[in-house]
Amino acid sequence: MSLMKRISLIFRSKANKALDRAEDPRETLDYSYQRQLDLLSKVRRGVADVATSRKRVELQVNQLEQQSAKLQDQAQKAISMDREDLAREALTRKSGLTTQIADLKAQHAQLQGEEEKLTLAQQRLQAKVESFRTRKETIKATYTAAEAQTRINEAMSGIGEEMGDVGLAIQRAEDKTAQMQARAGAIDELIASGALDDVTSHGSGDDIARELESMSSQADVESELARLKAGSEPQAIEAADDGPILEAQSEAQPETEKSAAEDGQ
Amino acid sequence: MIVRILGEGQYDVADDALDRLNQLDSAVEAGIEARDEEQFRSALAALLDGVRTVGAPHDASSLDASDLILPHADASLDEVADLLSGDGLIPG
């Protein structure tokens, strides 16, 4: 028997089982309607859950992209200071992040697809539940046993199939969301612990930043010194016109700043 | 005739398109029997595409049961095996 036929028979037998449960077929209608409403709220929750997961992944992508930009900056800085080794280290770490980001983006797309599918499933179920409710009231109002049974059977198998389908969709979305959340949790922890600074496990902590910082503060001191030295000469010439006291002051000033800068190191 | 693709909804398919769909369906079955995930996936994708191409979406508010039901597009072999065993379905 064909695959398509086999699956549809299984769905039908499930729907029929639900139908056999109640003695009065009209009770079956009410019971089924209640289940439909339950399923509708379940699918709404499902959509919300998937959206939450998606937003979380978005947030993580942003964080990792910031981290990646920071490493890029560091590489640039390192190159401008002739430290190719540091630049290489920063770029290596960045490439580790790039893989993570690509992974997360793929997951993000998957979650978005799941969210769209569930939203559509929700709309379809909503439309069918609405029809079912109308039909249920009609059947109950015009109830004569034989006629009603046929119409109940029709309504039940139609809605039963949709419910089975939506139920499956919810289950799949839940499974996927759970997987993503486990992964997202792991990445959150990594970000919090700062271990992602160290994705390639060379070195420890953000040593690139530390080294660049100490290099650039040395460079800052040097350039400040150079500026002061350059600045003090014309001042000294001017001061010479005004007399020896001022000249002495302008000589003394760079001296104090220089020693302050040295103390700061 | 009404064909449902799980997760996508129902399609109205003309009866004369059925022969072609049956061929595609046989390919899916062959993939399942051979436990060949690759073959199964590509055959399923072709079958679902076939239904989407020849079919028109069925009225969403109708309560008609489908004549045929197909697995969702990204179903794995194991998931279809589950479907066929009747597990994992929420009874109507």
C-alpha cells in the first residue's frame, strides 16, 4: 500500500478511536471542541516559545558580533604597532567567533521558519475550530440519531486530522526549541565567563587587550613627552625676554610632568 | 481528491495527477525500505513539490478529511517510521 495511503489510514483510525469514546455522539462533539480549544492555546504558546528562543539567539549573535569587531580593532591596533604576532592571535580568535556566529545565524533562520510554520498552523486550526463550532451547534439542534451520526463522523475526521497535524507540528517545534535553548544556555555561559575571548584556547583571558593597552600607554607617554619637550622650547625663548624667573618656571614644569608620567607606569 | 502535507495543510489535487504522484510516492517508499536517508529525502522533496505544483490549497475552514496524507517536508526516515507505527500522533 502506498505511503500516502498508510499515513492517512493511521490518522483516520486515531480520529475514529476518539469518536468511540463517548456514548452519546453529541458528547463527543463537546469533548472534541474542548480538546480543540486546548490545542489552540497550546499552539499559541508554542509560537510564543519559539519567538522567545529566536530573540535570544538574535541577542547572542549581536554579542558575538561585538566581540568579533573588538578583536578586529585589536588586530588593527597591533599591526599599527608592528606586533604581527598579536594581530595574528586576535584574528585567530575572531575566526573562531565567526564560526559560532554563522552557526547561530543558521539556527536563527531555522527558528524563524519554525515560527512561521506554527503561525500558519495556528491560523488553519483556528479556521477549522470555528467551522467545527458552527457545525456542532447545527448538529445538536437538528439531532436525529442516524443523520447526526454521519455528520458527526464527517466533522470529527476532518478536525481530528487537523489536530493530529498541529499536534505534531507543536511537538516538533518544542523539540527544536529545547535543543536550541540548551545550546543558547551554553553560549550565554561562555559569554558570561569571558571564555569566548579565548575561543582558540591560546593564551589566557584577554591578554591581547592587556598587552596592547600597556603598549599604547607607553606610546602615549612617549608622545606626551615629545609634545611637552617640543612645546617647552618656544616657551623658553619667549621667557628669556621676560627675565630669568619665568624661564626657570617653564623649565621646571615639564620635569614634574615627566616624573608624574613615569610614576604612573 | 484532498491531499494533506503535514505541517502545511490540505491541497485539492485533480484525480488525473494521481498516477504521477503515485510514481513519486513509490520512490519515497523504496527509500524507506532501503533505509536510505539520502534517497528518501530527495524522493520526498520531489513528491511534496509535485503535490504543491498540481494542487491548489483547500479551503482552510472546511472540515474535510484528506484522502492522502504526506509527511512534513523535513521529516527524517525515523520520523516517518514513527508516523507509520502510529506513535507520536495526538489522537483526534
